[in-house]
Amino acid sequence: MSRPGPAAPPALRSLSRRRVIIGGAAAGGALLVTSWPVGAQDPTGPDGGRSTDFSLAEPLHPAPTDLPGTDAFGTTLTESPDRGIMFPVFPNNATSWTRTQDTYGACRSGCTRPHQGEDLMAPKMTKLLSVVDGRIVEFRHRASGNSLYIQGDDGWFYCYLHINNDRPGTDDASNLAQYAWAPKLRQYVGNESAARGVRVLRGELVAYCGDSGNAEGSGSHLHFEIRKPATGTFSSETQRLWSSASVNPRVSLQNAAPAAERPQVDPAVFAPWTTATAFVNAQYRDFLGRSPSAADLSYYGDLLNSGAWSPDRLAAHLLESAECDSVTQAVARVYLAAYDRLPDSGGLVYWLDRRRNGWTLDRIGQQFTRAPEFTSRYGSLTDAEFVDRVYQNVLGRNAEGAGREYWLAALASGTTRGKVLIHFSQSPENQNRLRNLMHVIGTHGVMLVRTPSTTEREVWLGLLDAGESTQAMIGMIRVGAEYKARFA
């Protein structure tokens, strides 16, 4: 993808009072200068050390000239690359920042350090959106200032400082979570490290604009940084962040796509879990008997967090997948074919476990044909009688001439009755006949670890036959006390 030619780097300069007002610079008195970011561990020390909470709210990091001269796009790091981001402030006209303004490189702390971001002036409680798809690498809710650091899927870091700490209409510094963070992130106040790795999407609400930290006297604004990821090996991406130098975000902001907020999802919709990630993992275990791949976890997590899919839609998608059908529904169909009845709870759980641990349906079918229940039903029959009975019991119809002759020939040539039984039970004709019934059996089997009662089966089968969706059935079970008790 081609990128516009970079502009000349800004010189380190002092600001007039007029430029401070127009450019939105967050100047204001002498600041404590440290050798690492506010509240971070010393990047030269071990991971997990004691956090130190300083009064400075603009983290320091290596100067841009400390890094190699160009990045993968051929952009000189002392210039202003275009990272293809979305504008972080929503709505766009909430900020007074214009495309001609540039506060990157301006004097700070008596010109002892350069300003390493752009200041986007906007009223308190203005929405701040994630500019990229990525993951949180640092989340800070502190008296010294609230800030958020996102590592995009492109590897670069996008930093949000001075996040709100006041009640609406006040400057009380009460620092209540509901006025600082999007609903999804409020749970991490008091447990900041748990936010690391949380997925966020381009356009997702993450926080609210404010004046926390050293911006209390400068007016509400977002201090926005872009950092080029440092090369080398680090104990975590958070530690890489602290060694990564800033680049001028001006061109990225100038060319940014207009801010457009994604639909927001309340974490309560994932109950009894609190995150989309936990929900996806649980549904994969229940419906497919395995963990999702990293790609599936990210893909479906994004759909849930964006509101594009509901939790019940994901569960229904897994229920109706070929993978789930080949295990859960397949076992239930074998029961009906072999014993002319639905599975009992213990039997369903037992054979699901065998199937998920590698047993083929042919092997399962052979085991069923050795059981007394099968022998009493089919054991004394001739091959012709067996074929006729299977057609009636499994497909609910008489055998057509060609089909009957085919299966008689197969049995005569050594095909086992178990294989014949499996073929009939898993045939497209039988799958179509039993689709709704199998969805009722499968949903109860994996979500409640039991088969449905007669009443549950009849009610839900009637509803599905009348056009109700499996999502509705899953939703009713998911909010029920029995399901929640499994995870209490």
C-alpha cells in the first residue's frame, strides 16, 4: 500500500501563548522528569517489579533519533508517517484541532524535553475511539493520570493520555471508572494488569477525554502518541512499549479516516462470563469439545465485541456446524437407528466423550450392534428382514427395490450390520428428517449435560418446526438457572 511522502520534521521550539491556545499544547509549569514512564517499572529491571507512581502524566521514552533511520515503508522516523488510522476523537468536530496544527516536538519542562504527541483539545467526556484493531498492552487508572496504550495488529503502539477523571460538569478529580472508561474496560480498574491482551477494534469506544495527570491546568484534551515498536527481544509487549520511540502523529491524524463509533456491547451479555474471549472458549468446549484456534478466537471475539453477532448467534452457529453435527448429533442419530429411542443422559455423555477422543462412527456402530438392546431388536432377523426393518425404523418408509437389493448384496459380501446402521443413521435423508430434533437433543446435551425431558423436547421441537430459531432455544437455556449453576 503506497503512503504519502513524509513532511519535514518539526524543529524543537518554544510556544507563544497564542500558539498554546490555538495549537492545544498542554503546557503548564515545571514537570518532574524521569527516565521511564509514569508508574511503569524501570525497563532495565525485571518484569513484575514494584510500580512507581510519579506526578508526570506524559510518559517519556527514547528520542526518535535513537532508532534506525527508516521503517518498513521507507519512512524516516524523524518524519511523520501515515499509519492509516481512524481519527481518535468522536465526533470529529468535538476537537478544535485542525490539520494545520502540530504540537509534536514542542518544548516541555523548560525545553528539557520535546512534546512527543499531538494534543487534541476537546470537551470532557468526549468519546475516544480505538484508532486500529489491536490489543491493550497497558491500562492505567491512577491519581497521577489515566492512560491507555494499544498495540495495533500492525505492531505499532497508539497511546491515549489525560483520560477523564472528573464527574460531568466538575473538576473534582473523583476518578470514577464510569466517567473514564468504556463499559468493557471498567472491570480492570483495580486490576490493571488483567487488561493486558484485551482485544479492541477500530472505532470501538475505549475512554473519555479529560484533563487527568499534568493536564489539570491546560484544558481537557487527548494527548495522542504513535510509537514505532522497538526491535529486539522483550519479556512482554508492554516492556517493548517502554523502549519504543515516538514518531510525529500529525500526518496520520491529517489523513485519518473520520471517527465512526462501533456498536458497543455490555459485558453483561456474555454472562455467566464477563468477556467475549471467555464466552468463545466456553462455547467451543461445549459444542465442539475443543479449544478454538487463535484465529477463531480473535475472529469470533471481534464479531461479539463489535455487536455484529450476538452470543446466542455464535452458539447456534457452532451447534449447526458440520463439526458439531458429526459428533453430537451423529451419536444421537446412532441411538435412534440402533435402539429406536433417544439417548439417555449418561449414554449421550459417554459416547460423546468416545467420539471426541477419536472413535469413528463405524467403531461406535459396531459396539451398539453387540449390545443386548440391539440384539433383541435386530439379532434374530434375516438379512432381508434386517434391511426392511432399518428402512422403517430409521427412514420411516419402505425400501425401494434398487436400494433393498444393494444393501442385501453388501451384507452378503461381508459388510457388517453396524456399517449398514451407521450409513442409514448418517444419510442426508435421515439428517434432514431429524434436523430439528437433533438440535434440541444436541443443545440440551452440551449446554445442560443431559437430554431434554419429554416436555422440553416436545415444546422446542414444535417451536423449531414452526419456524423458531435455534438461537431462541439457546438463549432461553443460557439465561436459565440450570445453565448458570454449571459455572457458579
